[in-house]
Amino acid sequence: MNYFDDVVIDIQQLSFSRGERAIYSSIDLKIPRGKITAIMGPSGTGKTTLLKLIGGQLKPDSGSILIDNQNIPTLSRSELFSVRERMGMLFQSGALFTDMSVFENVAFPIRVHTDLPNDMIRDIVLMKLQAVGLRGAHDLMPSELSGGMARRVALARAISLDPDIVMYDEPFTGQDPIAMGVLVNLIRHLNDSLGHTSIIVSHDIQETLGIADYIYLIADASVIAHGTPEELQSVESPQVKQFMHGLPDGPVPFHFPAPDYGADLLSGEGR
Amino acid sequence: MDKLALLGRHGLDRLAAFGRSSMILFQALVAKPQPLMMFPLLVQQIYFVGVLSLIIIVVSGLFIGMVLGLQGYTILVDYGSEQAVGQMVALSLVRELAPVVTALLFAGRAGSALTAEIGLMKATEQLSSLEMIGVDPLRRIIAPRFWAGFICLPILSAIFAIVGVYGGALVSIDWLGIYDGSFWANMQNSVNFYEDVMNGLVKAVVFGFVVTWIAVFQGYDCIPTSEGISQATTKTVVYSSLAVLGLDFILTAVMFGEV
């Protein structure tokens, strides 16, 4: 079966840099519709940046990001906002609105984009909160939640309007094993039953391998490998192997670029 | 040469910031206003920005009016014209002190709070998540806060002037024993509605615009870290105060300069 018969996001020749540092240089990436696509890579490679580029919050230096043939970087402000109504995004920090209760946070997208009556909104919100296991917490404020709970509320908010495309930025970080298992199932289940297209940014290898249909591995400003989880696990490239198996030694350095360790210690320069 | 380049760099940065702030203001206010969505948010912000500033404005107004009465009396009594203290209190309040002091207090009380709130929303990605939900933060967050400040400052300034006049009267009439008839009559004869009251109000409107603009822009444009937010808050208070004092001179020169 070909994954790319029906592509919802088509990124072509995308380049982006912050100051002198190139985050992406001419990458190509396709996200198939209705599938779970994972973007993986060592931290600092700009995975979150990629989500922000897709959401139009950052503008690339060059290249195009086509979502159903609309080129995101060239859209006007109001066109961009209408495209975003089809997207949901789970932020790494959760990014809940601190002046609203959990209930109001999840209800917010529904209230601004639909005219549904209050009792219907209540039902939808409670269903979404039930899905993430926090229905009982609906009248708490975000400051009363733990980091993992806040992220689950944010997930409920991201899916409250059943968007076509859901982007998850590190959904598994900070979750206990039970919540982690539930979340993995939930993302899979939502994707299959509602026909979402999901994009997961993560470096939790085992969870991501278990859930993703297709994986892009990003390092050094480009895509170093892509394929199904099975394909990636059998790739022989040392860079890919190192990341997939979490090995400390290999072509991907663990250390930030630095002068020689011994020379640095012995240089004796005062601070 | 390096210093010259640095100066140029600095100037360009300032110009760019001014351009950005104008764009933000334009997009928040002019492009497609949504009065229905805005109204409840505006009422909420008027409460936070205006009603909660009332105490500091009323207390300051009362004391400044009382001090004016006292100071005016000690000077005027030497010339035997202490009856004119009402006129002095009212004119200095209505023309100068009410708009200027209110704007300065407002920058410290409400402007800094606006900057910190918006800056923290930026740092905690709440503004980004609004954008991703498909809601323009300029319209949802910036616009109601801007309008609230713009509406509240002139009202607060008027309250300041009224309370100040009352404070002046309290000291002059009840304490120093000036005849209340001449206190009020002198005031009534000398304060002109258009020249004094309206000009004072125009000042307050201009200050309201500038102070709130600076506050929301500094919050929206801040570097989203704790250090960045603290710098932005400081900038709000410093820039607003300087802008208020500078504009006050210009406005006074334009309004009363030809006399």
C-alpha cells in the first residue's frame, strides 16, 4: 500500500534558519491523510519549529507548505486563521488559559467557532474530558493541575472541535506509565475513529514506534531517514541506528560542540 | 565609525519597533472590529484596568487637592488674596495635575499590569495557542485591553480632578476658614469649560491612548522569558511616564501657548 496516495500536508524545499543557524535546509516531507505520522529526532533539531511552520506561526525562508493545496506561508492573516480552524495543536507546555477553568478551556474553541447551545457544549466538553480521564477535574483551575494533567486537558482542548489535523508536541513527556498507555491508545483511537490526520513530535521511541504509521527522522537540518516503523528499525545507517536504539556512541554527538575536554579543564583560565 | 554604526543600528531598531507597534495597533483596532464579541471582554477589562485603579486615583486626588489648598493658602495669604485659593486649586488640577498625575499613576498601576499579563501569556504560549485555535490574539487580548485603558483614563482623570477640588475645599474652607461663598464663586468665575475642562480632557484622552498603547505593545513584543517580561514592564512605566511628560508640554504649548 502506498502511503502517499492521499497527502494532506506537502512540504517542499523548505528552508528555515534562526540567525546564522540553519534549522532546515531544503527538506521535503509529506504527511498522508488519516494516518499517524511521527517526526522524531534528537532534541534541538527543530521538531517543534516544524509544527509552528505548519501552523503558520513562523514563516520559512523559502519553500512551500501546502495544506490541501493552500500554501501556508503566502496566506493572508485572515485566511491563515480560517485554515487553523481545521487544526488542533497540543503544545509542549500545555498552554492552557490560566484565567479559565478546565471546563472553560476545553469549551473555548467550541464557543468561539460554533453557535451550539450551552447544554450541548457541556456534553461535548465532558466527553472530551472523559476521554483523557479528567472529567472529575472540570471545575479546577489550570494552576491546580500537575504538568501531566495540564497536558491531558490541553489534549482535550486540541480535539474539542474534532479538527482534521491534530499536531501533538511531545504528548508523552511527563506522563506516568498508566496515563502514557491511555494516551497512546487514545491518539490511535481518535485517529482511526474520527479520521484525523495526526502528527506527533516526540523522542519517546518505544511509544512512538508503537503508534506511528510513518516516521520521519530529522537531524542536521534535514530528513535523514523515513519509512514505516519496521523499515526504520532495519535501516543500517549508523546515525539512524544510534537514535533508534538510544546508543550514546555514534555519529550523532551527545555533547554540544566544545573544545577538547582535557585542554579545557587544564587551561586554568579564571572566570 | 563603530559608534556611528551602533547609533544607526539603535535608530533602526527603534524605528522598526515603532513600525511593529503601529501594525499591532492597526490590526487590533482598525481591521474588522467585532463589537459583539468584544463587549463582554471590554467590560471585564474596564473592571480590571479602571475600577481597580479607582482607589489609588481617589486617594491621590484627595491628598494632592489638600496639599494644593494648603500651599496655595500660605502663598496667597501674604498678598491678602487667599479667597482665590479655590481658583488656583481648580485650575491647576483641571489643566495639569489631573491628567498628568492620573496618567503617571495609571502607567504604574494598570500599564505595568497589562504588560506583565500579556507578556506572561506570551511566555506560557497562551497567545500561540489562541492563534492555533484560530482566534486572533490581537483582537481577543490586545483590542479589549487597549480600549479599556483608552476609555478609563479620561474618566479616572475627571474623578481625580473632582476629588482634588473637594480635598482643596476641605482644607481651605473647613480647616483654614476661607469663606465658602468666595471659594466656590472665584472658582466658578475663573474656570472656563472649553478652555480649561475640555483641554484637560483632551490631554487625558491623548495620554490614555499613548500609555495603553505602550503597555500592550511592550507586553506583546516582549522577549518571552522572566527577564524579558521584567524589562518590558520597566519599559512600560519609563516610556509611558516620559511620553506623558513630553506630550504634556507639547499639548500645553499648543493649547495655552498663545496667551
